[in-house]
Amino acid sequence: MNLETLQNKKNDCRTWKNVEPWYTQLKEACKIEKSNLDIDYGDWFSVGKKEDLTQEEYELIIQTAKKLIPWRKGPFKVFDLEIDSEWQSNIKYNLIRPFFNLKDKVVADIGCNNGYYMFRMLEDKPKRLVGFDPSPLTLHQFEFINHFVKSDIVYEMLGVEHLEYYNHKFDFIFMLGVLYHRPDPVGTLKSLARGLNSKGEILIDTFMIDGEEELCLTPNKRYSKIPNIYFIPTIPALKNWLERAGFEDIEVLATTVTTSEEQRKTLWSFDQSLEDFLAPNDKTKTVEGYPAPKRVYVKARKIL
């Protein structure tokens, strides 16, 4: 696999017909140069204050943020402009935060979206942070925020399948909300293991169904209106997958039911969100009749 060719996609995509308007707008915003800006690593990841800008600069920030809609992950404040994303990702981050210490570690976030979690992780002072996500839109959202944060985070337009070919391995890998999008979950977990240093750790979350048996749901065509959902396991089945992939010390951190507090429509997101994905007369079911979204959070260690 020629990883360098794949990495060049980050620059090549700027000329794509659907991407060029984002890039053009981003270049205008990046003409605003500010240093020593206030950064708040809290629930609303924030950089800068409105008073740091002229009115003309602030209007350009608004135009750029709106050009990059939809914002799935967040929330962010950029010079006090509130970008209220579809997902209140602070809820997930605050849930998992007690279970890791990233200081001086080499860290990857697989399916990093616009980097919200990585920006929050900066507070831990990791040695290196690398995000993997093939989406051009979220790349430009990340670059918009990071132009002002000025972090050393590396954003790669790569997927989990490229992880084992990357030019270095990782001490800790996050993969949040990705596993159910993969048609080969055990193979995906093996890719994580191959991307880890010896005794490295992963923290993942995935959709789950209740049950004590090692079974999984295989949705027919769509789950919660999402077409690319392949396997939704019970917790025993997920542990089985992890063990087969070469992990030990498997720890279930939490299970949660997705609510409209965490995922909902906003002016910065899509026309539909969780409330549109559930059965109108029974919120315990999806519109297709499957159990409503429930997640399990798991931490595990590579055996070798």
C-alpha cells in the first residue's frame, strides 16, 4: 500500500468541485492571524474572544463557519461564535474522560470527524495526536478551528484500514462510533491491534443490543435511517470479537441510551436527527422497528 499517495489526497481534494468552495472560504478566514488567544478546554471548546477581532474579521468567521455546515461534532466557540453541533460530544467525552491519561503518549483518534475530541485531549499534553478521517468537510472544519488553536495535531484523510501501514504505532487509540460502520468488525479490531505499540490500549464505543448470549443484530438495509450499519453486538459478543482480535483486560466502562439531549437538530446541522430516526409512537424503537440506539463503551489492552 502506497501510504504517501493516500496522504496526498488531503491536498488533492482541494480542487474537487464540491470541496473547492470550502477551501476558498477557509483560505480567506486563514488570512486572520492572531496569536496568544485564550483557549478553554471545557464542554464548549473555545478559542479567542470577539474583542480580539475587528467587526469585518468577525463577519468573516461567521461566513466561514456557516459555509462549513453541517457540523456533526462539537460544540465549539470561535471568537464567541457558538457553533452548536448536532452531537453534544462533550457528553461522550466527559463520560470517558476518567478512564485515560494521555500525558506523553502517542495517540490516534480513528473517525476523528472535525477533531473535537482531539482538541479536548490537548489538555492532557500527549506526545503526539493524529486523527484519521477521510471526510473533506470535516478536514476543513478541523483546519478552520486549528488555524487559531495552532496545535500540532496531525489530520490524516485515512481510514482504520490504513492504520497498520502508518509510519509509526500508537500507545493509545480511540475509535468512537465507527465499529458498526465496518462490515468486518473483527478485522477492524485486528487493525487497531496492529496499529498499537506493545501493551497499547484502545477505547471504543459502538451500538449494542441487550442480551447475555454472544449474538448480534444485522439490520436489513438501514438502522435508524443509517444505511451502513452492519453488526450490532451484545456485550458478550463484543468481548468475543475483542479477544479474537488480540485484546485482553477488557473493561466495560458504561452503557448509555442515546437521547435528544445528546443528538438533535440545530441551525448548524442536518435537517433530521435522532427524533426523526425513532418510531413516532414508540421511542424505544427505531423507525425500522429495531431497538433504539444504545451504546457500550469498552477499554482493552493489546496482548503482546
